[in-house]
Amino acid sequence: MNNFNFYSPTEFVFGKGRAKETGFYVKKYGGTKVLIHYGGGSALRSGLVDTVKESLTAEGIAFAELGGVQPNPRDTLVYKGIELCRSEGVDLILAIGGGSVIDSAKAIAMGVPYEGDFWDFYSGKHAEKALPVGTVLTIAAAGSEGSGDSVITKEDGMLKRGTGSDAIRPKFSMLDPALTQTLPAYQTACGATDIMAHVFERYFTNTKEVEITDRLCEAVLMTMVKETPRVIADPNNYDARANIMWAGMVAHNNIVGVGREQDWNSHNIEHELSALYDCAHGAGLAVIFPAWMEFVYKHDIMRFAQVAVRVWGVKMNFADPEATALEGIKRFRQFLRSIGMPINFAELGAKEEDIPVLVEKLGIGDGETGGFVHLKAADIAEIYRIAARAEL
Ligand code: NZQ
Ligand code: ZN
């Protein structure tokens, strides 16, 4: 196991009905004037925004509001949010929604105290300070409620880029699984795919002797395999929703990834799909991740065989471990299809002829990316080709 620091200071407030306590936690973390930030309307329709407003008013906290965050959140709304916060004297940003809203809130939080263009933070600069961020989560997926990451799309050229800093880790996150019961099955499945992808990015590693994090990863994956079909079949299954919501946090605050080299190529490769086609991140991952697995599994057949046996219940073929590894990848793709995810370009709405554009936009030039297997541009083009033509 490698040396590591693990810093995860967010206070998680978990359980049914707990969004009503939001005002209390805003006050606890020093908010006196809040920007309520939300998406395209689901949090308004469910009455959640009103519930949160009432809890703020009950604590004597003033607020401004800015809705309209799109999935794959855009820089243009971030600029508006920064101006609004400055003119209103906002001292805490409250995201009500999913990863897109939370990431947009984090971008605004970094931008307000910064004199330059906030996009600098998505072009390599590290953010040292930010306004405090709180979240009221409505979809289990991105894990942004417990992460120090944010991903924003620049409308000019549709460039999707990420940044990471402990300054933007939420101070608190309200996690009420019942809030996710209004999600359409497709969004639920996209979220589940993203959660599993966050684990796989960490699971495939060259670091040896990482039994504890291997087992934690497998626990999260097995939970998702069990619980996702239950919520697809019954969206109101609170207990399954609760397990998935906590799995989404655990999958991405890095407790399952510390002390081990991680990969992250599939995420980078996917981000170009959601940037170009504006598809859901989770749906893009459903198409890319099994294709990446097929391209790299020979790098460590036994690791792929291990996940096949432990998570997918494949019987180990000692005479032919490669067959076991491949069976695991096949089961993953079958699972994705069973929860309604696309598995190839056509089902996602992507085009094979766009592959050169996708590779070009990744911007790796003659370089290499990834931790588990280093990929060059030609390798990534091949992964897109496998993804384009995948079948069960
Ligand atoms: O906009 P509204 O109307 O709220 O609808 C949203 C949106 O259309 C809807 N939704 C959310 N909660 C709902 C609901 N509909 C009904 N009932 C509810 N309770 O779901 C749609 C998707 O929301 P979004 O926030 O985009 O989903 P997600 O949480 O998957 O976030 C995706 C974004 O996060 C980024 C992705 O790249 C993508 O831009 N990621 C962020 C990460 C991070 N910050 O750590 C890591 C991830 O790997 C990921 O890259
Ligand atoms: Zn993700």
C-alpha cells in the first residue's frame, strides 16, 4: 500500500426528512446570506426548494437564488452566479440537486473570492480558497457531495474540464434518500453506473497488497449490483435508495481509493462524449467502461478474473483465467443493459465518424494518460471504436 493522507471533513446529515434541517447546518457553518443554486426544475416541482427556504427563514438566514443549472453544467451560468454572489454579499453557496448543480456551486464558490477568470481553475490552477459550500443531494451518482472535485463545460468549444481542491469540499451535505424517489429510471441507472465507475477507476491498479481497499471496492460494487435492480423495479424502495445513496458517497470521497494508484482514463474518455453529445455522464460511462476493460484486461488478467469471481460470481477457470476475466466484463455489460443503459455509440446517440474529433479534443497530443495502463491517442481511438461497435 502507498503512503497517503485522507481528508474528508464534510458533515453528512443522512436520513428521511432531514432536508428540513438545512437552515441549522447553514448557520452552523457560518452562512448568513446564502445563494440557493438548483437545476432545471425537479427540485422546484418536488417542493424541496420551498422546504429549504422555510428552514433558512426559520433560522433568520437571508437568501438569493439562481436556478437553471443544466446537466453537464456550463461556465456561462457560473459567471452569472459569481456576479450575483458579489452584488448580494453571499457568504455560503447552497446546492440543491445533483452533481451538475453541486459542481456549478463549487465553481461559483471558487470564483467569488478570485480576481481572475474562474476558468483558470479548470485549466490547471489550484484553488486555495473558496466560499463554503453546502449541498442538498437529489440524485446518487457523481459523489460531488463528498468530493473535492468539480467538472464544468465551457460553452465556447464545449470543453469539459475538471478541477480538484480541498477548498471546495462541501462543509455539509444533506442526504435524504427519499428525495431520489422522484428520479426517472434512466437517471437512476445513469447514477448507478457512475457510482460503479468511480469504484472501477480505483480498483484497477498496479499497487500491490491493497486488500482492505480491494474489499471495500468489492462491497460497494456488490451493493450496487444488488440494489440497482430493486430501485428500477420499485422507485419508492426507500431502503434500496438509502443503500445506493451512501454507496455513491463512499465510492467517490476516496475512502476506497487511498494508498493505491488509480486509473481515470475511462472518465476522461467519457467526458468528451458528454461534452460533444450532451449525454448523461453515466450513460457515456456505460458505453466506455466495458470497452476500456476489453482493451486493457491483458495488462493484469488476474485482477480482472478476481473482480469477475468476487463481484459477478463467475466460477474461476484455473486452466484459462483469461476466460474468467472476459466473462466478468461480459456480465458487467449485461448488467448495464439490464438496468436500461446504452452499450454502444448508436444507443447513446454518438457517431463512429466523430472519433478523430473526440480524440483531438482530449488534447493529449503525443503524450500518455492513465494510471493503470498508460494510453496514447491511438489507443484511445481504438477504445472508442470498440465502444462504437459493442454488442452483447
Ligand atoms: O435539472 P433538474 O430538473 O434538477 O433534473 C436533473 C437532471 O436532469 C435530474 N434530477 C436530479 N435529481 C432529481 C432529478 N429528477 C427528478 N428527481 C430528482 N430527485 O437528473 C438529471 C441529472 O442531474 P445531474 O446533476 O446532471 O446528475 P449527476 O449527479 O449524475 O451529475 C452529473 C455531472 O457530474 C459530473 C459529471 O461529469 C456531470 O457533469 N461529475 C462530477 C464529479 C465530481 N464533482 O466529483 C465526478 C463525476 O465523475 C462526474 O464527472
Ligand atoms: Zn463519474
